[in-house]
Amino acid sequence: MDTPDAAERRRGELMAAAQAGDGAAYAALLRDCLPTIRAIARRRGLSPDRAEDAVQEVLLTIHRVRHTYDPSRPFSAWLRAITERRVIDALRRDGRRQAREVHDPIAMEAEPDGTPEPGDAIDAIRQMGQVRAALASLPPRQREAVEQIGLRGRSLAEAAEATGRTKVTLKVNLHRALKTLRTRIGGDADA
């Protein structure tokens, strides 16, 4: 078993060899770093699954910034700095996620099933037919106001320009059309 100084020297040599292009030294270095990275992640309080995610992020960061390592400096300090930063990033992400998400299994079970019932499609088709028939029965100017503003989503100004009518006239026609449609489709005569 290596002494701490021998392990530090060996890691520094492996990283220097990796920087020179030695793939085997690089693979050996990364394997050798795994216990240290995992220990830092667990000590900081990451759950085992999140700790493994952080380990992967640290390894990617090491790969991305390996050129910044100075062989005259201690490798462990460089590794710890990278690991601490990635673990803190993971903790921050977890904190943001926990602030936004609520884990409530009872609420999930009580949530109604959003899938449509088998007869819903038939009802929707029937209702669409009623809407089309009610629209077709409107006077032409009211129907045009509904089509321009309600169905095409145009503003009053755009609809006025397209139809050649004033905004006031379109508003009156739209109001009357909606009142008529409510009565014919919904049966609400008081609306």
C-alpha cells in the first residue's frame, strides 16, 4: 500500500504521462481517483445515486481540463478542487429541484386519470357538429366576427382591417354572436 506521499507522486506522474498522450496512464489515473471522488461526494451529503452522477461529472471535467494541471503542483489538491465544485453544483441542482418539485404519493394516487373515456370522442364529434351548426345559423356579420376574432385569433384591429368594418361594429357583432351561441349550444338564456 502506498504512503500518502507515494500515492500523490504516483498520481502526479500518471497525469503528466496522460498529458503527454499515454492512454493507459490516463485510464489508470482515473480508476485511482474514483475512491477519492466518491468519498468527497458522500462526505458532502449526496445520496449514493447522486454521488455516482457527480463522479461522472468530475471525470468529464478532469478530461476537459486535464491540460490545466501543473505537474509541479500536488495532484490531490487539483482533484479535490474539481470534485468539490462539481459536488456543490450537484447539491445546488438538487436544492433547486426540491424547491420546485413536491413528492406526494397520495396526491399522485388521488389525481384523476386524464385518459379520455371511450365515448368521449363521440361526444366531442357531436358537440363539434352542434357548434358548426350554430355558427352556420348566425347572421353573416356575426359569423364573420367569430371567425376573425375567435377562431383565427386576430386582434380587433386586424379583424377590422380584414373585414373593412370598424372595431366597434366587430365588438358588437362578436358580443351578439357569443350570446346567441351560448343560448343555442348551452341552453343558457340568461347569459
